[in-house]
Amino acid sequence: SVESAKHDEL
Amino acid sequence: MNVFRILGDISHLLAIIILLVKIWKSKSCAGISGKSQILFALVFTTRYLDLFTTFISIYNTVMKVIFLLCAYITVYMIYGKFRKTSDSENDSFRLEFLLVPVTGLSFLENHNFTALEILWTFSIYLESVAILPQLFMISKTGEAETITTHYLFFLGLYRALYIANWIWRYHTENFYDQIAVVSGVVQTIFYCDFFYLYVTKVLKGKKLSLP
């Protein structure tokens, strides 16, 4: 799974 | 960005505005759990610290500022301006029962052990249980004002739409954030019995009252 390094969601 | 996420954010913003307008217009926060609103303000505060360090988009920045402002204005209205109308004896959920496990879990399960990441993880876990004091209060009083049920409907709908967004992003970008997804599913599950009551009662024009 590609985990989010950058949280681009609210 | 996809349609599920945009609709989710709009639903979230709508919920927050419905609550603000309800308190402002009725000059009362009866039936509203101030504790849940404190938790939401804490969720936004710990999640949006990257407001100053990471620029994603204008939309992202603007929405974060709006959510933060609305959350603090709501808390101020409940504990400041209209505190005489808050029924604090019904708002009796013990916040430490939520804050302690959420804090512990965010140190145990996170993507990487840095301050910002742990705070982000804390905000994700906290958001999934932040509505519990409000749902607990409704189960205690046995009823909720119709406007409050609309607030809860859009608040529950927003994370349900985010689940659709995560499914969409998994299939289109192979993007998958396990912490956000698992938390989001738990959060949405907490709304299920409310959704059932909302659809079977409120949408039929009845008042939401628990049996």
C-alpha cells in the first residue's frame, strides 16, 4: 500500500 | 481531487455551518454537546498544523482556515456567549475515556514517529470518536432538535463520502492511507444507527426521539 507521506486531504 | 472528496468537504462545511447558524439564530446551544465541539476543534488544530509548513493548494489552505475558525467560534459560542443555555449535566461523557486511548494509539500506530505525524495520527483517531459525546447526549435526553439531526447527517455523510474517495484514489492513483481509511470506516459506523433513525423518522417529518 502506498502510504501518504504528504497528507493532502482535509 | 475527485467528486467524492469535493462533495465530502462540502457536506462537512455544510454541517459546521448548520450548527453555527442553529446556535446563532436560536441563541441557544441546548441539545448540543460542547464536549464534541471541543474535540472537533482539537482535531482541526492537531491536523492542520501543516498549514504553515506544507502548501498543498489554495483550496486546501482556505478550507483549513475556515474549518479552524468555525470550530473555535462554535466552541466560543457554547462556552462563552450562550453558556447559560448549555445543558452541561446531559453533556456528561468522560473525555478522558477518548483522549487517553487515542493518544496511546497514535504513539503506537503511525506512519512515522515525528511530532507532526503523531499529531496528525492523533487527529485522525480522535475524529473517529469525537461525535460520541454528542450521540451519548442524544441517547440520554432521548431526542434531538431536527436541525441538530441535519447537522449530524451531513457530518456523518462527509466521512462516508471520504470512504468513496479513498476507494476511488486506490483504483486511480494506487493511493491508500490505512490509518485514515480504518479510522474513517470506524467513524462512519458510529453514525449507522443515527442514519437509520434519520431516514426512518426525520425524513418522514417526525421528530427524532429514541425509543
